Amino acid sequence: MSSSLDWLSNLKHTGQCKTYPAGEVIFREGDQGEVMYVILQGEVHVTLENVPINFLKPGSLLGEMALVDNSPRSATATAATDCILLPLDQNQFKSFIPTHPEFSIEVMTIMAQRLRRLMDETLKRQRMEEELNISRQIQLSLLPRQCPTLPGWEITAFYQSARQVGGDLYDFIRLPNAPHLLHLVIADVTGKGVPAAMFMAFSRTVIRTATQFDTCPAQILQRTNQSILQDIRYRLFLSTFFATLNTETGKLLYANGGHEWPVLYRAETHQVQTLDTSGLLLGVFQDTTFPEAEYMLAPGDVLVLFTDGITEARNQAGDLFGEERLVEIMSHAGEKSAQQVMDEITGTVAAFTGNTPQADDLTLVVLKRQK
């Protein structure tokens, strides 16, 4: 734009030009756009949500889309050095066209180039969204298609990712040589998005493989932990609650690797308690051991496994949903089905958070022994 810049430089000392000292904001994202600017001197820093996206030098245009649609500014422009800018509204721009067509051609050329880049970026974003959608479908296919149907038991589950893909996992694993045993798994990968989803898929495979060699929850978690440390170099961790249920006797043998304590409603006493056996996250230390405990589920007992997306859900005021609200719901679980308990928990969380964007994946497994 050097030819038109020679002419525009003659306006530096007129009242039409504006000076901006280094550090001054020229316009902010969201401001109504009514003028464009030509940078005559100095450099301008352009950011979007505090992320740098462009660095403009003399001869560049700034905010030119305002001449087209008067739309709000899509980014924030700040003088990186002392600047002299020429502001032009639609009427001023039109007045330059007859006498300086080379300037208007240069403006249209720059706008066309930026529109082409925008179209390319839009196409790339659409392709990424399509790939993420495929990834989501693949991830959902790794979760159980349906909950087990077992005589004397009710089992239901809920999963809702915060993004298109997430890092939560739940699973039910049947043992072909022991049909009366059922493995229950709920896990949460540290982190979010695609890396967490890939790690989740890997962890699911490792856990299922470990069940082919060991039967005790503690041993299965130990083998899974060793595999994660051996094969994964990216530093993500996994919290996991793993239990083995004897569907004939109600005996629940379990171990916990840094996961939230499950909440249990006891039908006999109408009290709520937690299964508070603890252990370290998986993927931290090679020699980690996991304490094992057991509980005998009686008729009418209700057990809820969950990830921290439930208790750490926030409302518009920033308050946490918390374990207390979950315990309060569970205290009335006695005469409700597993599905009713599930619906009440998810409904209460949704009402609590309102329009607040979901920050973490939500996962629940509810198990009830029928009377």
C-alpha cells in the first residue's frame, strides 16, 4: 500500500489524524464499529480474549469491517508503540474513491485477502468440528451400551461431557467363568478435551485387560497403574474406583485410586455413609498399592458412584454443589428406584447450576439391591 501511503502521510499534521501513545487502547472487543483506521506510523497489537492474533505495521488497515456492516468489534486493538492513525468512516471513505481510486482498490484487496483467510479458517474449524464429532461418537461407543440386567438388582448410569469429548469413564465387566461376579468401574482423567479422551480410551483398554489376569480390585488397579506408567509418557493421571460385586450374596469388594468416595444409603438404618477407602491416583508412582475393603449390600441399599463433576458443579454465584447436597438427596433414597435416584441427582444439579456453563464431565452410576 506504499503509493496510497505516500498521499496519506500528508495528512499526519491535519486534524483528521489521531495519535495514540504506546499502551493506549484504540478500541475494545465488543465496541460498536463505525470507523476503520489506516496506520500511518507506529505498530498496533491486536488481541482476542487477551490472546495475541496480529501485529500490524504502517500501511495496514485496522477495523475495516466496520465500513461494511457497522458490527461490534471482534478484537481489541492497542498501540504497541506511539502511533498515528487515520480514522475513516463510510462517508469519508466514499469521498476518497473518485480522487484516489488506488487507495480504495488497496482497501478492497486487503479486505478480500482477510475474507479468504476467514473462509479458510472457517473451513478448517468445520473440519475440526466434524473430526471432534466423530471422536465423540467413538468415545461414546466405548461406554456401555446399556446397564446390566441382573435378578434382584437395579443398575443405571448417566454420562454428560463438558466438551465434545471428555475424560470420564464408567464400565461394567462381566466374568465369563464367574457369572455371579460383576466388576464396576468409574474413573476420571485429569484434564479435559481430546488428550483426556484419548487417555480415557487407553485406560479403559488397560483396565479391561487387567481383569483377565487378576480378580481382586486392588491387584487390578496395581496392574493398571503399572501399565499407565510404562506406556504413557504424557503426564496425565487417572482417579479410579473399582469394585467387584457378588450378585448372589451382595458382597462388594472394592479399592480406590484417588477417586471420590461413593455414597451409600443403608436401608436398615436409613443412614447415609461413604465408602471411604483411599489410595493414590493412577499414573503417579510405580510402586503404589491400593487398600482393599468390603461391604455387604443388604436389600434396599443404594450405592452411588460419581465423578467430581457432580460435587464440583458451580452455580452463577460460584458456589459448589458439594457432597452435602448429594447426601441430602441420598437420605431419601429408600423407597425410590435406581432410576429415580439418578433422575433426582441429575435434575438437582441442573437446577443448581442453571445457565452456568458446564465446567467438567458429569458421570454417575447408581446401584440398588432390591428388597
